[in-house]
Amino acid sequence: MSKAYAKQKVKELTENLLTKIVKSVEKDDEDERPPEPPPKPSYMSQQAQGLAHSFNTLNLGSSSATVAGSGNSFIGGFHPGYAVTGNPVPPPLHHASSAPPPLMPSPFSSYSPPKQQSLTMQMALHPGTSATPVRPSSAPLASPFSPSDLEEIRPLYTTPSKPRPSAGKVSSPQRPTKVEKISSSGSPSTPSTPNKEGKVQCAATTKTGKRCTRLVSSGPALAQAIDDDSSGDELEPPLERFCFQHTKEVLGGQTGCFTQKNGEFVKFNGVCHLYRTPTHSNDMVPDYIPAYLQVETQLALRIEMERSRSRSDVDGYIYTFEIREKKHGPIIKLKVGRAVNLVKRIDEWAKQCGSKEQILRGYYPPQDDQSGGQPSLMKGRVKPGAKAPCCHRLERLIHLELADIVATRVYLDPKWPLDCKQTSEFATATSDGKKRECCLDCGSMHKEIFEFQRWTKGDNENKEWERIVKPIIERWAEFVELYL
């Protein structure tokens, strides 16, 4: 009697347990259905199918009424038809020793437990959790992209690479662009802009109407007079330089030009009226452009003579200082510049570059003394008179010729002053190309300072200002007053 009672109890407990499980699952499914699971890899889908097959074998029924009823439908566990009343009769035993004993029917199919539980099992075991399960970080997931797709994915913050050539086109190395020597159309660079070798483009125009492409270098005379980094404005335009072919063409093209002031024709090598006196014939007076100057200097002076007057040019003075050294050496330094206010400029030079004494040797236009003597050149007693016109142009003409004379040292010719219509054996560039040094006082390069070798004997001794600088200033001052 005790065995039957125990079997009945086990049956009832089993039915109650299964009923509770089914009701819990159906209630959760009705309240909130979980979202469709994301696509899983192939091995995960096989495990999910195995788990679903295991649940189907439970044969839990389709509704709660069927589960709760006491019909003949079998839920699971022990079948009621096999209930034993009274003394149980053991089943007949098979005596065949070779045959295995019959297996008991099992409601669950054997399967290997998955590494990750399905959504249905998670909801059944943990009803209070969120509908969206948390994916464990340790479980590796198969990538839905193929390796070829992953190669095309690029993060936005990476450095963009060069576009790949298409499969149908064969990539070829890019040809280097041909670098022109200098463009023949227009003027890509100003004449005063040298290249790495210190050369500039020829300023002449060819017969085709284009600019000459030859490169020329400037001599020490022009480099001393005008810097290569000239401002390039209308008051100080860059120097125009010419190749050997166009140098001959410009020099032999015409003998003079018409002035814009009065339309008078002035010769480049014409007679200077300042030196036309009864004691001198026209053949002996200096020309505006002496023949002993270098060819490139003669070209530069012709261009300055033909160039029209600038509206920005003003009237002023041309002054000359002698820079006194502590020791009386073989070199004399004369500073030739321009000033609008001569008295103020004298004071400025004393303050700006005061390490060396600067003595005024003369200025143009000079102020005649009422007593008939020379005007005072002492600081504080200078009384300048009327101004000369176009002091910028006048200074430029003077600097060009002085730079040439300093470079060739033609003034050392024993016959100096020379006949301007003749050349001299000294008219060759003897300068060593030494660059000017920066001033220790102001830090700038004074292009207006010219160094001459002193005359130590003869009639020209100690007369560098009177025999070299002063005649050049007066000659070009006359040209500016008459024709500009």
C-alpha cells in the first residue's frame, strides 16, 4: 500500500510542477512578447533549433484549459493508464541475455547545452529582466561582412589616400612638367629680381613683340649704385639690363631723345652747356654721358635721361659729407645724398650715425655769399637757398656715374679730368666685388657712400670732392633743370 501511495504522490507533484511552468511561460508570452531575435550565426541557429525541438517534445498542450483538465491527454511523467491498483504485478522479464533492457521513454531529447541561452529561455528563467538581452562581451560573434567588404570600410578620421586607378586603366608615372627658362610673354619677374645665380632677364623686346629670354648679370658698378631689392616704384624703378645683342642695338639705335618738358631734342653724348665757356671749344667740354664709362652704365644713364618726370618727385638738395676716420688712411669716404630740408638732414645724420665725424663738403644748389665769397659749411651756419627740381632723379643719375667711377677707378688716370669723348685704359672694372658692409650705428647699408683712393701727389692732391664729385653733380643738375 505504501508503494502505490508514493507513486500517486509523485504523479501529483509532477503534474503540479509542469502546470506551473506552462502557466508562467504563457502568461509572459501574453503580457509582453520579446522582439524578434537578431540574426545569429549558423552554429547558433542550429543550437536554437535543437532547443526548440526539445521544447516540442514536452507536448505541453495548446491552451490552459487543456493543461488543467483531467482528460485522457497525457502531459508528461507517469501515464495514468499504467496506474497499479492493489498489489503491483512486475512486468515479465526477458530471459535473453544478449538483448539489452528496454529504455524508458524520456520527455527530453539529449542535446549539448549551448554556450549562450536563447531569448525564450532567458525570459522563462528571469521574467523580470528587460526584453532586450545584454550580449556578453566574451562571446565572439561572427562578422556579417566578408573580408572584401571590410576592406572598403574606412574610418572618417583617417588621412585620405590618393584615389586608386580603375581596373580598366593602367597607371603610368606622371610626366614632370617642363620648366621654362623664362616666359617670353610678359614679364614674370622684374628686372631687379635676380635668380640663384644673380642674373636677371634681358629687358629688351624682340622683333616678335615678346620680351627677350636671355639672362644677364650686372657688373659691380650697377650693383653698387642700385640694390637688387629696389622698391620698384616710379621714383626708384628697377634697373633695366640688356644682353649683348640688345646692348648694341640700344646704343647704336639713336643718338638722343626728345624731352617731354619742352620737346627739345637732347643728345645722350651732347655738350654740357655748363662748361661752354669762351676758353673752351665745344669739342673739349664734357658730354652728359662720358665715353669712359662702362657700357651698362651708359645704357642705364640713357634710360634715365629718356624716362619721363615722376609726379611723386619733389624739389630738394644734393649734399656731400666726408666721413672722417680716426686715422688718415689711403681711402676717402664721401656720402652723396638728397634732402628736402638740408639743415634738418645734417642734424639727423649726426644723431643716426654718430660714431664717426661727418663734415659737410658742399651742397647743390649752392647759396652765394653776399660778400662774394664761399657760403659757410659749418654746422649751424648753413643757409641753403632755392631747391633743385626732381631731387630723386638727380640723385639717381649721380649715383650711377659715381658707382662706375669707383668700380673702374678711372679717376686715377694721370690725365684726369679726361676728355669725355675718349676712353681710358683705366676704364676697366678693377673692383674685387666686395659687398658693402652694414653700418655699425644704424645697421643699414648706405648705398650713398662712395670710397675713393686718395690723390697723394700732383694738382689733384686732396681734391677728390672738387675734381670728381662736384663736376658730376653740376652736370646732371643742369640736365634735370633744362629737360625735366
